[in-house]
Amino acid sequence: MPRSSSSRRKNKWQRPARDLSETTAGMRTTRSLPVGDWSVQTIKGSDSGRVYVCPGCSREVSAASTHIVAWRQDARHGIEIGVESRRHWHTRCFERFR
């Protein structure tokens, strides 16, 4: 039996607008700091159980908390090295670092 050509889905224009705050939270931005340009991304908490060390205060950053991941864009040996050297920061520590 052939399928119906009419769609059973609602028209996307009839759906309510979705809240974009969830999708923009993890967007990568570029910040120009006195020590160079940095790629900065806000990470929402996850239950991975990982723990990182914040380079700003040398305390633990739990993956369960919202925090910032940042790396220099102008790494000496290319962007790949910069991404590999990314660090997890407390949001407040990174703001003080600027």
C-alpha cells in the first residue's frame, strides 16, 4: 500500500518558538586579552565524574558545575596545539584573569 503524501507532522511555523538560551550556552566566542586572543566556551555541568584543576586558583573544577573552557588561539605550533592545551576554568577565575 503506498504511503500518504500528506505529512503527519505539524507545520514548523505552527510550533511555539523554542528557547535558545540552552543552545547558545555552549557557543564558542573569541576574547582579546592582553596576553593574546583566546577561544572561550561555556560548558554546562555533566555527570561524567571528571575533575579538572583551574589554572586561576589551582582548585578543583567539577564537571558537574557550569564552567569555562579556554585556550589560546595564537599557539606557537598551530591551532591544534592550542586546542590540545585547553584548560577548564571557574567562570569567576577566568573573568579575573582577563
